[in-house]
Amino acid sequence: MNTEPDIKKEKEENLRKWEVSRRQMLKMMGGTAAASMAVAWLPNDLRDDQPQDELVPSEALKDADSERRLRQWMMIIDQRFCDGCQSQGTAPQCTEACNFGHFVPEPMQWIEVYEHEMHHDEGEVEALRASTAPPAEGSSFMPTPCMQCQNPPCVNVCPVGATWTTPEGITLIDQNRCIGCRMCMAACPYERRSFTWGEPPTHPATEFIEHSVEHQLPMKKGVVYKCDFCPEMARAGRLPFCASGCPNNAIYYGDLEEDIATNGDQVVRISEFLTANSAYRHKEELGTRPRVYYIEGHGELVGRDPRNHGLAPVRWVDDENEHTDHWERSVE
Amino acid sequence: MTYSTESLQRHTIEAMQRFSRTYVIAFAILLTLVIIGAAAWIYQIREGLIVTGMRDRITWGLYITLFVFFIGASMGGTFVSAALRLADMGWRAPISRGAEYITVAALLTASLFIFADMGRPERALNIMLFGRWESPLVWDVYGLTTYLAGSMVYLYLAVLPDLALVRDAIGEKLDPVRRLFVVMFSASWTGHPRQERALHISLQVMTVVIVPVAVMMHTVTSWIFGMTLREPWDSPMFGIYFVVGAVYSGVGLIAVFMFVMRKLNRLEAYITDRHFQNMGTLLAGSGGVMVFFQISDLVTAGFKLKTGAAFNLYQLADGAMSPIFWTYIWLGLIVPLALMLNPWTRTVLGVLIAAVLANVGMMLERYFIVIGGLRVPLNPYEPPNYAPTVTELLIVLGLCSFFVLVIMIMMKLAPAISVQEMLETGELETVEKELSTAEGAAS
């Protein structure tokens, strides 16, 4: 009978214990506000929010042991030399060389060549046609490997850490850890990731290879793959498949740390080469800081007519015509 | 007063014991669908996701769409049972039990949809082993497990006195499985004042905890999309946009559930037209906010017409997504809102129609957000298309049946209306008064 008032009393006592006066509350709130404002007014020198400059090697890296120098792999794609292999009469040789070298299963393309219309706008085309500045219309080709972003959206969203950026600046995937959620594919603003939707065809040559994140073989079902920038080839002192496969030498591969890149034909100083040719990075405004640079063009330096549209369809490894392909000739 | 308490107990307990023909047939059909779905899922695991309509460009399809939808459904349950408890609204009492069932069942189903979508479901534990706190998906997984655990505790606390009621009333007469369940989970509840006080405090605490957890859960779900750089998704508004959509479809789902349960269990005396009218008001409110967010989203994107956003708007207005988009706008937003804002159509039937339309509409909206967002090309190529395959549809159908089945099983484990809450809120008296005035008017 008399339990009711007891409960009420107890409750009130409990409440009183936790009571905070208005004055105390205001003090606490004021203190928090003052603290947060003090941080905001700190001089800029005390805060480290300066963006890193990609092209200047950092002091820390310069002082590192020169024998164990940390490479910073990068790529330059000179679109002035890229005619989408129209002059060869074949599909883009960078893509095919990559497909054959990495045993990329159909229909993946780790380096895919896209054809951009240079002027979308009808009115713009008319205006340019009237002027003398060539070209008034047409397309350009853009070979797109993985951009190897230094602020990689794919790495940021991966729930299990199956994709990460190595100290050499290459983003790799561990297919033994990947859970196949495809969040990275949704996050990649360049669409450079592919999924093995079914059981991928295993080439006989890859069957007994031990799996490594650097060559991603043998392929598995239900996980994500992408261009790995050929770190094993680089370590062996060779160019990636796409660079050596390009008949026009449009793809340079190099080291930002040493400031040198090569297309297999000539060696360039990266900083000078990029500045002199006003290089750009794909979707720079997104802040992903890619390691792949482009020099704008439409194959004009290998004599391509920009009005000549179209790419030949890409081929992949299959058992019948494995050794009858053009890319081998161009690598020799 | 005493008479109606007894009759309520009798009614709800009778409903628990009765396995009507409709119930048995529905149960059998749903179980068959679940088994077919499970078979389709095994086939999908063996062959890989190649058996779905998803490919490299459109990498998420119906599974993720329905995952988002079911998270939304759970949100409605929490809104009705916990948020209305916080606001001290008595009329929630006869609905809250069903709302809590929907929350738990919808969260279970949503988590299964994640598994269905994974390329490597057997590696799901990697999220716990190697989880990176930076990833929105990890927030989602931990949010979902927290929310599921929290809503189960909340449901259990609310159902505890009623389980004891069943144990005391018909404990001996129940079949052995349910007897074991009821005896085990009623946990020596006697209704002693100390027990009641402990329960009351725990329920208060859980109510305060579960509402922000629910809001957090849906915000985090929207961030799976909002944290990417894709044009229609890359919007700071996504969190609240998804939460409001979730409340809208969730409230609708509860109204549908109320209607079916009232019919099946003959509980017309306790779930009255007034309850439906109140649900209609909630539908109108959340639908109105949804319209506001829809307009904000379309107008801010449509004014600037950035490349990706422009593509998205054109595909919604008269492109590949237009049938879905306009069905959603008219049947999913405008018609339900018109029905619910007009007092003449805010009847039981009107609320049912509006609730079904709101749910269909929100499912379509989730579809064009997920697939429409992935359809926006990021490189120069022909925009890809997506169509679910038969396997995909069977799995989806199986999981939706699983959702209903879980609710149907829970319906037979405890009283469908919380007797405890009806007494505590005084709702029983209100209902009783309503009945007697109606009878008086009739005679």
C-alpha cells in the first residue's frame, strides 16, 4: 500500500542528486564555446593544413638513404600522340597489351581508351568552323588507367582495408580480404574498378602462380580488380605493359621522386615536361590528386584527323589466337 | 474498467491461440516463397553475381534498393513506438507492439539484403576482423547491429509483462514450444511494484536511446551514397532526406500492418477509426516534409545544371527513369498527401490506400536514387541500363516474404496489443468511452 509514495520520494531524491543549476549549466556551455573559439583563432603557423605539393619532392624523402630511395610512381599520357591505334588498324594496343600481360578476363579493361567529343555544343562547333582555329570538331582519345589518387576515394570507403596505398603511391587490392561489397566501385569517380561477376576464366599459365597483390593472379570470383601500375615490372626495370605496348610511345612511366619519366624512347624531366606542355589531371576539381597526368591533344602529332571517329573492338586472351597478336610485335 | 481489461486480455490471448485458415494459408505460401528464395540464393552463391542484372557500370541493384527501403521501414516502427512514447501520446498504445515487431523484422531483413548483395558473403566477418572506422559501410554495419540489438531489447522490455500475462492465463494449455518460450522469457515476472519500477525506468532509458540510434542509422545508410563523389548522391542533404523518407514509408507500413492485424485478429474494438485518422495525420505530416525535401533537391540541382546533375534530371524527367520518377511523384507523394490532408478521405480505407501508395512510392524513390545515381556516366560512353533478373527477383521476393513471416510468427508468441501499455496510458478507458458513446448513438 505505502510503496507508491516511497517510490516517488526515492525518485525525487535521485533527481536532486543530478540537479545542475542554471548558473552551472551556463558556465559549462560558455567554457566549451570559449575553448572551441580559441582553437579557431590560433595563428595559421600552428595549424598544419597546407596541401602537399605533388611535384616537389619532400625534404624528408630527399634525406632518406639514397640506396633505399622511395619511388613515387607516376604516369604521363601524351594525348597528342594517341590516335586510338587508328593508324595501326587495331584496337588500342595499350589495352590489349595490358589484357594479355595481366591475363585480364573479358570484359574488364584495366586501361580503357575513351573517345571524347571535343565540342559538344552545336553552336560552339559552328563558331569554331567559321574561325580559322583548327580543329572545329572531332574527337580525342583518353587512355585511362587507374589514376592512383593520393586522396583515393576507393581506399577511404573500403570497410575491410582490402585496398590501400603503398608508400610508393600505388593503390593495390588484396583479393583475399575483399568482401565484394563494391563500395569502392561506387566511390571511384573515374570508374576504374571492375568486379568478377562470375567465375573468371583461368588461363593455364596463371593456374599455379602464388597470389600476390602486385599481379592479382590467379583471378577469383566475387572480388574487385583494377590496374595495379605494374609494380613488379617497375622493380625489374621494365615499363608497364601499356607503356611498352603503345606503338606511338604516348605513355610515359616515371618516378616523381627522381623527377624522371620515360616512354621507352626518350627520357624526360617530369617537372619541366609537365609545365612546358601544360599538363592536367583528370577531374582535378574533385581533389583526388591523381598520379596520372595528361597532355591535351587529339593525336595531331601522329597525323590523326580528329573527324575520324571510332575505335576497333578490344580483344582478350583466349586459347585459340593467343600468339597471333600485334602487341607482341610492338613490344619487341 | 475491470471488465474491459479482462476483455482485452481475453481478446488478445484468444487471437494468439487461434490459427485461422487465412493465417495458415498465408503462412504456407510465404514459407514456400522463402524456400524458393533460399534456393535462388544458393544458386547465386554458386554461380556468382553474374546471375543478377548488375554489371561493372551499375554495380548495385534491387538488393541495395530494398536494403535502404527496409531500413526505412524499421525507422517508422521506432518513430511510432518510441518517439510517440517520448511525446507521451496515449493513442500509440494499441499500435506500438506491431510497430516494434516491424522494426525488428525489417532490420533482420535489411541485414539479409546486405548479405545477398555481397560478392563474398562468407567473408562477412572480415568487417569485424579488419574493420576500418573511416569507412561509411563500417558505420552502417555497427549502426545496424546496435540498432537491431537496441530495438530487440526495447521490444522485449515492452513485451515482458504481457508474456507473464499469457503464462498465467493459458500457460498450461499452450503447445510445448510456445510454453517453453513464454515461461523462459517471462522471467519470473510477477508484477511486483519493484519490478514495475525497474521496468518503467529501463523502458524510459531505452526510449531515449533508441530514437537517436534510429535517426543515426538512417543517416549513416544515406552516407553510403552521400560519401561518394557521384553527382546526384554528392549532397549534404542526403541524411535528413533519407530519414524523412524513412518515417513516411515506415508510418505507412505500420498503417497497412494495423489494418491487416485488426481484420485477422478481430480487434476492431481496440484499434478504432481514430487511430487510423491519427496515422493519416502522421502520413500527411511526413509526406509534406518529404515534398519539401524533394523540391529542394530538384530545384537546387536543376537551377545550376552541373553536368552529372543535369543528366540525372533529364533521365528522371523524360529519360529511362521517367516512368518510375513520375509514378513516385504522383502516386507516391501527391495522391497520398491529397487523401490525407482532406478530412473526408482520412478514413480507414483512405489511410490504407495512402499507406500502400506511400510505400510503393518510396520503394520507387529508393530505386531511382540507387540505380539512377549509378546510371549517370562518369566517362564518355552510352549510359548503361539495368534490369533485375529472375534469380534476383526470386531472392527479393523470398526476403520480403521472410519479413512478413517473421512478423506472423511474432504475432503468435505474444499478445498483439500491449495490455500493459493500454492500461498505463489510459488508452483503454478512452477506447471504452468511445465504444459506449457509439453504442448509445446506435441505440
